Amino acid sequence: TRERLQKVKRQRTTQRRQRERQGAFNISLVGYTNAGKSTLFNALVKARAYAADQLFATLDTTTRQLYLGDAQGGGRTVSLSDTVGFIRDLPHGLIDAFRATLEEAADADLLLHVVDAANPHHPEQIAEVQRVLGEIGAGQVPQFLVFNKIDALDAAQQPRQSVDLFELDGAQVPRLFVSSRNGEGLPDLRRLLAERVHAGAAAETSPQTHEVSA
């Protein structure tokens, strides 16, 4: 409804202003519907975002603070947001609300692109997510590709390593294999997130920065 759409837009504006005031590093979870984003979100922040096996569990963006420790015993708190799942052939009445919610991703410093590794159609789903990200202006936001639900894979499908590189739209991006349900791979995800946030903070405070290609 129009009232619901306005509520989503107001919420997003308020959250963005709060993050800007705090100077927080912003991470958004994106992915095709039923990829397990909310379950991963809950596992990372130990909270209870609404997770359900349906078209949209929620159109609201859920944002929590996530503490990432580093190898030196320090750490930093970042802002982690869970967005609505992507889907093809979206019902017409939901298009505006869907896009208003997803625009959260365009403001992020890093996207966690969550993929259902057990879904045989995941290559097409990755491509669809990339297409929509481009349409909403989030196509250039750095990404980690998170292959979730590896606990649902049989022995022959299990990854040989927990972290590798994946070619995404012509760029090599980190790919991690995790299970949000049993916690496998989550320590590696937290470690890589902490390294990325630390690198971003170092670049911000450096008196001289240089652009590097992905």
C-alpha cells in the first residue's frame, strides 16, 4: 500500500542519517529470496530477524550493530542490514516498495551477496540479483559472495576450501562457503569482514590514498 511504502522510505531515510552521524561502516545483505539471508543475519548478530520460507518475510529493512574483532585484539562495530529477497516477475503492487527497500544496498560500503548453494538454479539467481543491483545504482558497491546452506549439499558437492575467488561481472570477488544453521564457515566470514573494515578505516585515516583495482 501507499502508506506502507511511505513508512519504508521514512525508515530508510532515518537509518541512513543515523549511520552518517555515527560514521559507521555499512554492510548490507542481499540475495535471491530463500537464500537464507535472515538466518545468516541472525547467526552473525545473535538477534532474531524474521525468517520465513515465503515470497517476502518482510519489506522492512532490519539493521543491527555487529562487532568485528581483529587479530590484534581490537575491533570495530559496523552496521549490518538485512534487505528483502530478490525475485523475478515481482507482483506489480510490490515493485515500488521492493525497490525502495533495496535502495539500502546502494548506500552500503560492502554487500554480502547471499546465495543458496543447494539450489540448482543459483547461477541464474546470481545473475538476476546482479541485474537488479545495477538498476538501483548498487552495481559498483564491493561484494563478498556468500554461498550459504552448504549443510544441505551431499559429500560430492562439498567445497574443497572454505574461501576462494569467484568471477562476478568481470571482477574477482571473495567467495565464502558457509552454513548459517550449523555455523560452518562463519569464523572465516567474520575474519574477512574484519579485514575489509580495517582496510577501509586505514584508507580513511591515511594522509595519502591511492585507488586500486578490484
